[in-house]
Amino acid sequence: MNSKHKKGIISQLLAYVHLAKQKDTIVFTPLDGVGPIDIVTYNIKTKEYNNYDVKTVSLRKKQTYRCKVGSRINRIPSKKQKDLKVKIIYVTEQGDVYEVRRRSDKNKSS
């Protein structure tokens, strides 16, 4: 197992713990660990399911036309993930866990 795989496993476990701490939430993981969904949560009060894909934060090493050195490299859901309403949850190397809402989700709440 290389260091990239270890980072991914650690990120997934940290995301799992973060989501498991949420009130009234049950957290599930797929059996084989391969596919468009890494974690599924179920809220026992609202009866709502959420699908998550866990990503370790990657930072830019070089400046580009629009992006500065050290800015986060955004990951976009695949077409299949969009169809399944998968949310991307990011984990930093320091262990911080956060979710970035998609633009279409932001526009709905405005």
C-alpha cells in the first residue's frame, strides 16, 4: 500500500467519525469500498439519506492563470455521482473535515 492509499483510508475514517458525531445520524460504508459513494448517512429523525464521496484536500504547487499557489484543487462529482446526488466531503491533512455545497445547491437556498 502506497502513501496515497494510506492518506485516502485515513481521510475516509476521519470523515466517518465526523459524520457519526452528528445528532440522530447513522453512518454506513459500502462493503467493497469501490464505487461512486464512500459513505451513506441516514438521519433517523428526518428520514433523509445522504451520499458522500470523501476526498483528501490537494493544494496547488504552481500558480495558474486563475488560481494561486496553495489554493485547494476542487473535485467535481462524476455524472453518475451527480445522478445519485453524491456530496463531496473534504478532509485536510490536519484532520479538518468539511463539505462544500455545489453551486446548484447554493442557488436553491437563495
